[in-house]
Amino acid sequence: MASMVSVVLTEDPEDLRKKRKEQWWGAYNDTEWYVIEPMAFWKAAFDGCTALLLLVLAFYIPFSIAFLDVGDFIWFDWYQLVWFSVDIILSFCSPYENEEGWVTNP
């Protein structure tokens, strides 16, 4: 009876670090430094936090109009202003998709 031999294939640790870095930051190599890959982990996390902030704002805005004074929670108003300003800047640096694929060079 033939014996079974198990083979463990390992990747080079440098390749693993490069893959993790590409998953986090994105893998575009032919574009300018400011082009953001939309599938990068940090961008997906930022977009998820933006969706949560929108959900909070759906309840906060009517509540603040009805029950809060103008000066209450002013820090939250500034926080959302800064958050959405950063979101707009990141949107200008993100590629868009057409029928041929992702457009990364404007």
C-alpha cells in the first residue's frame, strides 16, 4: 500500500507582507499616489462608518430640531462636518467603473 505524503507549501514571508499591504492600502501600481483603490480594507471600513453615521443622523437631526438648543452637541455637528468633508475629498481621489473596467487615470 502506498504511503501518503503530505506536502506543506509555504509562501515567502515577504510575499505575504506584500499581499497584506496590498489588501490594506490597495494594489494599484500604475497610477498616481493619490488614487485610492475602492476595495482597499481601510476604504471599505471608512465607507461602513459613513453609513453608520448616516443612520445616526437620520435620528439625530429630527431629535435636535425638536428638543435641543442650538448650542447643545455642537461638537457632534463639527464632527459630522469634518467627516463628510473628508469623504468628499476621498471621493475625488477614487476611481470610477465603466463598461471597460476601473478608470484610474483621469
